[in-house]
Amino acid sequence: MAELKADVLVLGAGMVGVSAALHLQQRGRDVILVDRHELAGEETSHGNAGLIECASVFPYMFPRDFRQILQYAVNSAPQVRYRFSDLPSFLPWLLRYYLASSKERMLHSALAELPLIRRSLIEHEALIAEAGVPELLRRTGWIKLFRSDATLANAGAELERARQYGVAGEVLDAKAIAAREPNLTGEFAGAVYLPAPGFVPDPGGLAKAYAALFKRKGGRFRVGDARTLQRDVAGWRLAGPDGAVVAREAVVALGPWSDQVFRPLGYAIPLGVKRGYHLHLAPRGNAVLHHPVLDTDLGYLLAPMNRGIRLTTGVEFARRDAPPTPIQLQRSLPRARQLFPLGEAIDATPWVGARPCLPDMLPVIGRAPRHPSLWFDFGHQHHGLTLGPATGRLLAEMMTGETPFADPGPFAVERFG
């Protein structure tokens, strides 16, 4: 078979990889997008809350409250669960996560990511318009519910901090909650409404729409195994069922599987995963959910997806490829039914996926130090959908010699030594 040649191979067709491919293509690069699936957006990008979180200034860091840590340790917190048998595999990473979550280091991460957060919805709006899928973006914002005065007070204080960085938000009382979501039932101390974030009712579908745009503009999509990537006299070579693909440069955008490429090449990057689950359910009767709603104190979120009401869980610490243990989902389901009139499950089985995370909750974006023609774009933690187009632009600007719109320094792999 004849080999395919291009300027750049982008490995991984999730939101991050597809976005990088599009931005490189816009700058005149001939790009081949490679994934192990025949369609884009089949892994981590498929399963999330659907939020383009342009109001999320502060990253999800490890808590410093002793009572909360104790809850996590005894597996009694609904937001977080861990598999005891997997503890040795992720405990060293968890310690690095804890150390990176000091007040000073958290603020450093927040300020480093802020230009990307601010750019996130702008970049999505441009791609959605070009892809011709305006129905995949709803400007509803989202709601965080609180069942105790203490958690509401903490959320109010965090909102005040975020206002310093241009975040708009509104604290809702019980009457205002009912006005926005009349089908919710429960005793709430209050809620925070964030109007700016966009909502995507089919996240996997949006990745597919971006991939279709990439192909319409002349980009090529190939099925292949990223683990076959090898150095080549021309740059990089990847085996595939339809023949090899060769390019001068390669981009690793494989999310939680990025280690399958960077480790054999000699990079010791502390990539961890946070697993999560979701299940779609039909609403009962004429019940309508107008916004994504986070039941903060009980650790689950409901989102009105095209497929049905998506119930998503918090974080499970486990090995990336360990068998699913949807205990959080099983515990959340009766609580969610009390909050909103949910009918039968639409999915035959729950979905499980992994979020790729670095200890400082910042992605790795930039050139691989020992391989000048290799680039990294992974580790977007809870914000792959949000940040994919923004980091794709940043990476493409770096690769093509443009002035980057944001300082790429905090995202360099060299920060890990």
C-alpha cells in the first residue's frame, strides 16, 4: 500500500485533537487526524456535562478542609470515591495533586489558565458557526444547588472571588430556583446561577461535527493505533490498516491514553486520571429541565441532553482501564429521582470514561523537549470540551511561529523536570 504523507499527524480525535487539527489546517498545514475509532468523539469527549465553562476561573483542586479529606478517606463523600485495590497505583499522583493544591499554587494555575477560559466560548462559537451546527450550542448557563447554609456561603464567597476576574453570577433563593426550574423538588438553602457558560446537548456529536468540518476542508481522517508511532527520516511514521502515514511533525492529543506514546519515548509526565460515569434517562410526563443542574452537596449533575436527561457522577479514582464500578451512579440515581421526575433508563449500561489530569490541573501544551518535531496537547482535566478549541489555537500558533494569544510557559512539560 502507498503511504500517506502530510505536514502533521494529530493523534486522537476527541475534542482536543480535532480542534488542534482544525486550527493547524486554518494555518495552511496539511493534517492527518488519527484515532483508533472510525468516528471522532467516541471516548472522553462523549461523556461529560456538556458545559463550555467560560466562568470556571478556579480549577478543581484537592481540598484542604480536614473533615472533607476524612470523608474522602473513608469513601463516604458522594463527590469522590476510590477503589482501595487501586490505591497503590494512584497514591503517588494523589500526593502530588495535594501538594499542588496549596492556595498559592492554585492561584498560579488559575491565572495561567484564565486566558484559555476566557477564549473558550469565543473559539467554540466560531467553529460551531463554520461547521453549521448552531443547534449544538445553547446559551442557558447552569445552576449549582446547595442544600446547606454552609455550602451556600462557601459558594457565595467563591463567586465573589470570581467576580474579580469578570465572572457574572447570581445567588438564587428557593423562589428564584423554582422560577427557573419548576420541576425540581427539594429543600435548598439556595443556588448559584452562572449565565455565561454555553451548554452542548450532544458533546460527542459536536466533536463529530468539527471532524466533519475538518474533512470538508480537505483534512484526512484515518484509523490507526497511536502506539505504533515511530521516528522516521521524514519525521514520524504511524502504521494503519490502510497503510502507513508519515508526517514531519506529530501532535499527541490522546487524553488519558497519551502515556502510551510519551512513556516509550522517555518522558516521565505525571499523567493521572479521574474516572466518571453517566446514564441517560427519560423525563416523566411533561417534565422539562431547562439548565444543567449540579446537586452540589449530593455529588451528581443532571443535564438536558438530546438523548435524554444525563445523570453524571463525580470523581472515581481508579486505574484507567479497571473494570467499571458504577457505585456512585447507583447511589445518585434515587437522589436524582427525588430532585427531578426521571423515568426509565435509555442506556442499556452506564458509560464510564476517564479525565486526563496533571497534578496542577493544567494541560501540557507545547514542544516535546527531546523531540523537536513532536508536540503535546493533553491533560485538560475536567475541561476538555471547554478548552479544546482554545488550546488547539494556542498549539497551532506555537507550531506555525505566530505570536501566541496566551503565555504558553505554564503549560510546558518542562515544569515536571
